[in-house]
Amino acid sequence: MFNPAEPESYAVISSTTMWARMAATGIPFAVGLAVLIWFCLSAQEILEVALIIPCGAVGLVMLLIVMHQRRSDPPRINLIALLPSIIMLVAYYSLVTHVYLSKGDWTISHASKGFSQALKWHDDIVAYTFLIVILFNWLGLPVLAIGSLIQRRLRGLHPELAVYGISMTIAAGLLLPAPSEFQNWFMD
């Protein structure tokens, strides 16, 4: 940890180490992101693609920016940046469980015929949660990312934006194991 009273406590990472660290982290993440997008496009999973593209791009760029900073100590991660992806996953899989427990199987009519009022409300809450997340990812996240690149006062958001983008990308990938019948019904 850097102590201003002791200037020798400031450890500077060499340029070679910095670039090696960026390559070791950025290249696998970029390849994983490309594979995840390709898999979602080939499986025609539009919801996941809508979540992955903006979050993955912002997460990768912010991760590389954070890693490019010559710091000896890692930046602190704000757990609030993880909260939207956790809420999205919990909401989605709670709806999966609610539908299965209500219907007993995955034969779901497209009109939600025979659903209880509680299940309809649950579906509406999850749908609006996803709508808000997708709108923020496509409209708010790029504005924050570009603003943090332009405005000096917002540069402290780089670690949080990296964590948000990466966690949202992982969360979108974790939506894929849900049963395909449920995914088809949810997208209708």
C-alpha cells in the first residue's frame, strides 16, 4: 500500500509486466465473449445477445483500462456493481421455478392460459426487470463509459463499470441453461 510519507512504498509495475497482465486477462475474456456471442446467435437467443454485447464490450474496455493503470494494489470493487446481475439471475430463475411448480412440466401455452394471478404478476415483474436492465445496458451504460473516458471526475468509475460489464455478461451466459420451452415462452 502506498504511503505518501514513504515515497519508496510506491511500487511501479514495469511496462512489460503491465502489457503481459493485460494480454493474459484481456485475450481470454475477448475470446470467451466472442464464443458466447457466437453460441447465442447460433441458438437464436436474442435476450442473451441483447445483454451480452453492450456489457461485454464495456466490461472488456474498462477491464483493460483498469489493468493499464500502473498500480501496485488492485482497485477496490464496489459490490453494488454486482447487484443488477444478481437481481436479474434471481428474478429469472425464481420465475423458472415458479412456472415449473405451477404447471408441473414445461408444456407452456404461449398465452399464459391457466396461470394464477401470482404467476402472471411474477412474470410481469421479471419482464420489467429485464426491460430496465436492457434499456440501461444499451442507453445508460455507453453514456457512463464514454463519460468516464472523457470526464476526469468520472474516471473512478472504471473498476465499477468493468465489474458491472463482466458480471452482467456472465449472468447473461447463465441464463442459457434454462429449459428451451421456458425461454421460448418468456421471449413471447
